[in-house]
Amino acid sequence: MSSPMSAATTPQPSDKNLVAGIRPDRLAALAARAADDYRAARPRCFAADLGAGSPFLDAVPMHWMRDWPMPVPMLVAEATGATLTDIDGNRLDDFCLGDTGSMFGHSPAPVAEAIRAQAARGLTYMLPTEAAQRAGNLLSHVFGDFKWQIATTATDANRFALRAARAVTGRPKVLVFDGCYHGTVDDAMVTLEGGRTVSRPGLVGQITDLSTLASAAIFNDLASVEAALATGEIAAILTEPVMTNSCMVLPAPGFLEGLRDLATRYDALLIHDETHTISSGLGGYTRTHGLSPDIFVVGKCVAGGLPTAVWGLAPDVAERFLRAYRAKPAGHSGMGTTLSANPLQFAALEATLGQVMTPENYARMNAGAERLAAGLAAAIAAHDLPWHVVNVGARVEFICAPGPLNNGAEAAAAHRPDLERAIHLALVTRGCLIAPFHNMMLVSPVTSDAQIDRLIAAFDEILTELTQ
């Protein structure tokens, strides 16, 4: 009878074959088990997946609904607070929260009531209501002294903000950062390749050479920013205060203040896109850290999850923009959509800004996020993995690489797609939902400590499977 091989004689994978410190065979086993568990728990979701027979393109209403690392899409029956239930009756602690759209929890009571009341009075008029003025005052109270306009999505808000910047400066280009994401704004869909700005290769139907509209610089590298500004072509710097929608990259000390200084020195405008960094605290990263952009953009959860975004111009920029706008002949401005600034949006904005987006709620969110970040970091340390955890207010991410990360190129290199997909699906089968694209988790005001602790325990259990 042969004896089992000892650890000393068992062939071991070399370090170069490990995936972020994980053996490939263990990763494959976890992924296979998670897929089997998902299938067993969701017969109705599998039966509802029509594939090529679906009336929707790619079998889903939006193509990114196929990007979740699940064998078939999970169909949602309902979501309340920080809990989501699928059509098979599986309840999940929801830390994705609509990828920030429901950051304050699903259907906060004041927002749901405001929508219900406004729906009885009409959904859209193409005329303002008294709530519009109240919501505008609340926007300035929460985010600062800006002159506001309303959009339906943050993509639209960024697009309109760039038109305003070009109108004010008369310059053609926007400066964005390599690895950034600002929705589906064409101008931001560029990357650096050998030091040159080029269109991103994944774009569908792209004809225009986007380097004629944008220049890419390196996040946390003020010299690369100044080199672009020195051309005299840059109308505006469009940036998130923290790079998100990838592995999260924090600004180096002085970097954001340096952007403000360079924009002023070269007569460009500075735009803060706070659509994700609204997680930072009341008023977003801008107010929390005392920053002063020329244009402020935020969307996602600003109206409690109802499709709404806002963009605001600093008063002096607003005056310059209005002069440029009024100098044009009457006609199409290329800004605004029919359903933007509808009364339903203002009802939800007023309720969210006045009753949901409060200092007390942010305090609860930030305390919960600190608890989550500490728990995840402890699990990573206990399993001796070369990973790290980052959080910005209520937003937490685990990154399967050493940190901190400094720029978009480092963030792209830190992704471990197969590992991240397996962990995500294994979390789902344990009742925890996180964002599908970048290991992002949000803590809402209604997320309980018990939910946070369940996520930490599930994460630790998965790491045990991967490493023991």
C-alpha cells in the first residue's frame, strides 16, 4: 500500500504561477463550486434566461447586465433597505447598492413618498415647480455655491459641463486621466499608449480620433498635467478627486491642490466629477476636503436612485458661460434633454438632499465602512496575502495586489479578473452582493453591523478555501 506524498515531495506551483498569491487549482475549484451552488439555488433565474430567444439585445436590457460574474443574470424580485431578494427567494445583503445609485439604501422612505405624491400630480411638464427652487437651494447648501443645471445621468452632466467649458474658454480639448471613467462621454474614452493619447480600443462604432478632443495625463503626476496645459489647447481638467471604477487610486498629498493651481495658472477650468466620491461625506470629497473646482458634477444617488444628475458652475464661470451662450443665435445648444429637470426629479432631489443625505446618515455610513475595511484587512493579513483594502468614506474596496496604487496604469495592472470573478460569485452564494466590476462595496445608513460582519465572515471563509 503506497503512502501519501509528503508536503516536501508534493509538486508545488512556483510563485510565477500564483494568481495574487493563490494557487490556480484552488482558484478553479472555488469558481466551479460557486457556479454549481449558484445554479442549484436559482432554478427560476436559469429558466427565465432566454438567451438568443430574448427580445432584448444580448438577452438583457443593458449589455453590462451580462458583465456580472454569474452563470446567468440574477433576476431581482424586490430590494428594500440594504437587502435584495431574487425571484428564487434568495435574500442577499446588498453592498453593491446599484453601483452607488442606491447608496442611501433602496427606496428611502422620504424619497418613495415624494415620488408617490408627485406621480399623482404629473410626471413631466417641461415647466418648473416650486420644488425646483427649494431643491436648488438645497444643492447649494449641501455642495457649495454653484449655479445649477439638471441632467438625467452623470454622463449627460459631464457632457454638458464640457460644452460649457469650451464655450467659456474657446479651447478644444479636455484633459482626463489615463484609466479614468466619466460615463459614456466620448471625450473621456482615451488612454495613454506609449505616451500618446489614443482612443480606447474597446469602443464600438468609434469614427472620430478622440485625441483631437482630449489629452490623457497621469493621475498623481502634476508634471504630465502641466505639459498638456502648456499646449494652450485645454479647456478643462475633468477628474474624480479619487480615481474609481477601477482599482481605487487615492490622490497623493497636494495633488488636487496642484490641479487647482495649474488650472488657474493656465486659464483652464477644473471639473470635479463626484458621482462616485459622493461616498466621502456630506458634500462629497470636494466639501469634505475644502476644494474649489470651477464646475461640480454629481449623479447616481443624488435623488435617491431616481435617474438624476446635476452640474453646477461657480458664479464667475456661470457669468462667463451665460455671456457666451447669449451671444449665440437662437437654436439648438446641444445641451439638455426633454425629460431633464422634470418635477419627479425635483421631488426626489428635495427629499434626498433635505432628509436622507444628512450628516447623521454619513456618520453611520462611515463608521460601518471603517468596520468593514478593518475586517477585510484583518482577513487578508491572517491569510498572508499580498492584497490591500482602500476606503473613501462609505466606499470600500479590496484589491488583489499590494498597495497603495498611484495611477491608472497601476490600477489596471492590479486587476485579477478570474480571481475577482470567483470571489464575487462565492460571495453571492453566501448571501453577499458586491459590485461586479471592481470589488467595490458600499455601506448605507441602513446597513447593519450584522450584515457587515456576515460579509467579513464570508470573505474570510473564501480566503480559507483559497489558501489552506
